[in-house]
Amino acid sequence: MSKPLILALDVATRTGWALGRVGETPRSGSCRFGHSSSDENVIFGAALNWASLFLQEQGPPQILMIEALLPPDAMRGRTSKAVRDRLAGLHGVIRGVAWLRHVEQIMDCTVGDVRAHFIGDRKAKREIAKRETMRRCAQLGWQCRDDNAADALAVWSYACAQIDPATALRTVPLFNRAVAI
């Protein structure tokens, strides 16, 4: 039986993606749906177009793993309702396209669970977590052009570990000298 193809996304106006089969080396990238000043309809349209074309060109993965939205109170005072609504809309667009393109499983995971798995620190501050995630990707030999792609690779790694727990050992220094501190 072949190992499932997983598409992992860190959804935002600049979305990171990672695609690969469990146990293999993933591909990654990022795409921008607009700018912070862009109209929501432009951003949602760009996201719909990207997701539809990406899934058509790549073929539907068996699993789509999306980094979940933070709870509404998590960013209180540091973001606006408009930004939160935009992120929720992007999640809806991506999930809808995935369903229409016959993705078998659409799941999400918390940023804390991903960080605990990938960098060993569930509560790392954003700036530190981004830096450490990029560093871990480099140690694993995974190509990522920015921190959005790196975050998607971390989500992909987390998804793989849920399916085949042995793959989680690759990110642990004890079992992989390449990631030893």
C-alpha cells in the first residue's frame, strides 16, 4: 500500500505549502494572495484560484492538514477583527476547494502541537519559533524559501507523525544527528 500524499498549509495572505508522501522528502513553497491593504474579495478570489489550480495540477492529496486558526482571544490587542475574519475566510475557501477537488481528509492541527513536535517548544514566541523552524528545516535538508514554507513543512512533518509515528524521530536530535544542537 502506498503512503498517503499530504498537503500541509499555513494559511494566511501569504500561505506556505508543503507536499509529499509520508517518509519522503517534501516539496514546499509559498504564495501571496494579496497585501494587507487588498480587498477581501480579491484575496479570497486569488486563494480560490490558487487552490483550485494547485490541486488540479498536483492531483488531490489524500490528506490536507491546515494549521488551525488561533482562538479569538489569543491575539486580543495584537490584531483586528478584520484580520481574523480574513483568515477565517481563507480557511473556508481552501477547505471548500479541497472538498470539491475530492481530498479524502481535511484536518487541522494547533500551532502549539506543531511547534512541540517540530522544535520541541510548544510556547515559543512567534519570532523565535519562526527562526527555529527555519533552522530545523535546513538541518533536515528541506528546501524552504521563507518562514511560511517552513511553517508548512513543520505542519507536514506533524501530519506524517500522526500517520507513521516513526517519522517523528527524524526531527528529534537523539535519533537524528543532523538535528543535534
